[in-house]
Amino acid sequence: MKKLSALITTALVLGLSTVAAAQTPAEGVIKYRQSVYTVIGYHFGGIMVPMVRGEKPYDKEAFARAAGVVAQMAPLAHEGFTPGSDTGTDKFPTKAKPEIWTKQADFKAKMDKMNAETSKLAQMSRTASFDDLKKQFGATGATCKACHDDYRNK
């Protein structure tokens, strides 16, 4: 059984190494940032939005868990915008605008604002009323929109 486990582990490592080797460094960064945003989008848009809109009943635990995941993931996003990952490839296209790399100070300020608002939402989700959470949810979403408006192609 141990040999089988070791064989499976070795195959997985070799398989993942082959996949990683097939990507350029820029493709790996693009895949990383898209993965971060996929997780954020699932929890923000897939779990919290329906509750805020009244499409699903408010579930305090689910909302708090989703807000916590978003707050944990948000700071990771900025790491996915390294030089050379601005143009994308056929295999890994990107919606990132070139202005991200030419207006780094503004982009970073917007990312920092998103981090602060997601953190505040996560903290509030444990104790605040649902009405107060909806307001903070709106403020948090506005930080996402501000960045998308300036730095993301449709």
C-alpha cells in the first residue's frame, strides 16, 4: 500500500511539473491571478450577492465564511500582476489593461482599498446587523468596480 501511495504521489508530482514546465512564467502568473479572482468571485458573487439581493435567505454563518474567504484572498491578488504578465497568451488570455503597469501607484492604492474593505466586511459579518452588512457589502463592491472600471477590459 505504501508503494502504491508513493507511486501515485510521484506520478502527480511529475504530472504537475510537466504542466508547470509547459507554461511560461507569465502564464503561471496569469493563471495564479485568475484563480485568486475565481475564488473571490465565487464567494462574493455566488454566495453573498444572492443574500444581499434577497434571492436567497440570509445565512449569517455562510455570509461570514464567504466574507472571510474574500478577505483572505484579496491581498493575494496583487501578487498576480508582475511585469511580463500584462499581455497574456493564446492559452492564457488576460483582461488586464496595460495601465496596471503604467499607473502602479494608483492600481496599488485601489488594491489596498479593496483589501481594507474586504477585511472590514469580514469583521462586521460576525456581529453587525444585516442592514449594516449590506451597506458595507456595497462599499466593498464599489472598490472592486473602481478597479474594474479603470484596469480591466470587458
